[in-house]
Amino acid sequence: MLNGKEVSEALRKISVEETEGERIDTYLSRRIPLTRSRVKKLIEGGHVRLNGKVTNCHHAVSPGDEIIFEVPEKKAAEAKGIYPPPDIICECESYVIINKAPGVVVHPAAGYRGSTLLDSLASRYPGAQLVHRLDKDTSGVMVAALTAEAGNDLRRQFKDREVKKVYLALVEGVIKEDSGEISAPIRRSSKDPTMMRVGWSGSRPSATRFTVKERFGNGTFVEVYPLSGRTHQIRVHMSYTGYPIIGDTKYSGGMMAAPRQMLHAWQISFSDPGTGRRVHYEAPVPEDFSSILSSLKNS
């Protein structure tokens, strides 16, 4: 079991009731508020004992058996002052869908030692894997894998462009076309390594489609569909066309006041790693985005 200095003893005891030879991981996931994948990780990590002995996921339980398990705490994450628990849209067997708040860093990065969304997830789902990214100040829907198998499958789907994403954006200026496609290669800026730019030498092909949802006196509300997955792609492409995202001071979108770039990952669809069935999820628009949208309508 874990060292007492690393975890607090959150011991729990369950007496097995009526069951017909269920596996211990299946039985536990019915009795406690944890997913089967997390229960499996606890068992594999030696945190579950059946009748006083460490067990495995395949062991069948019988009426009268006693199960004792403990849930380890993430002291390292606590020391960094982790973000509040993630806003979970849906919890499935092998993945969870998150509504990421603006201002939250997704992954650890060079020069950043604070807490991340990954820390917050790991405190709730040991072994959780984020298989894609959103910029710190971009809000919206994300998927995290809860098993190694799901992580591999989802990463493959992203690589093969099988994952479909729809973003909502508020941009400066009035776009005349009802829809369009921006096809311009993107590479890292030689002047500022934290920025990307359109450029043909050493760049990677990049394409973004958009559809106008509503026009205002000095801005446009658009749906955006990235056809490739480059860093800062939507932000770079909208700025390149002369319609930067409102609040995106990094890419020329500072003419209108906003607390952040008004970019929201609205919808995501992919094949469920366990069933192969196509699934679709949506994250509600956050309050700051709705506020700027209302301001545009009233301007």
C-alpha cells in the first residue's frame, strides 16, 4: 500500500451482498461513485484488498466477502494549489468530457510551474490523459482518456483528422461573405517563439472554414471549423484575413475591450474508443463570451 507520508488513509470498507460471481472491479463500480476504469487503477495499484489480501480485477466476489480500499490523495497537486474540480459534461467508461474554463492552463509547460487542468483531472481520475490542447484563454469542450487504450485510440483519431470540432468566435470587423475557407500555411514566428504566423518557408499546410452566424456594426459572430490542427490556428487565420478575434491582443485583436480572446470550443465529435459509435458533445458558452456578444448586439 502507499506510504503514509504520501497519502492520507481514506480507508473504506464494503461487505459484499448478493452477487453472482461478479468481477471485483465491476462490483465495486456499482457500489461506489467511481468509474470502472478508476476502480481498475486502484486495484492494479494495490489499493484494494479482498478479505485482507491484495487482489486483481479478474477476481470474482461472493456474498460475505469484505473489500477494503483506499483512495490516494495527490499531495503534489495540492501543493501547487490546483484549480477547482473540472466541469465534467459527461463521464464515460474510458473517457470524460470537460468544459474548460477560460484562464486555465491545460498542460505543464516550460517556464510555468503553477497548476494545470491535468493536475485537476488527475486528482479526480488517477492516470487521466489529455489527448489534445486548448490555449489558456480559450474556453470549451475537451476530451480526456481514462485508460491507456482510449488514449491511444483518441490520439490516433486526432492524428487522422477523424475528430471534428466546431468553435464559436467573435471577431473584429464585418465579414461580407456568408462562409469561406482560409487556406494558409502556418509556422512558428522567428521573432517570437510563443507566436505562430502565416508563412510559406518551413510552414505546414493549414486550413480553416467559417460560417457567419450574425453581423453587427463593428463585429461578426462566426462558427469556425479547423480542418487541420496547428497551434493557434484559428487565431492566426482570422487575424491573417483581417478579422482578428476580439480580445486576442497577441494577434492584433485589441481594438475592442474584452477579458480574453473570444474563442470557444463549442462542439466535438469522435468515435467512442470502446464501442466505435460516433458521439457528439457540446459545451455551453461561458458568461464572458455571452456578455461581449450582447454588447455587440446592442452597439
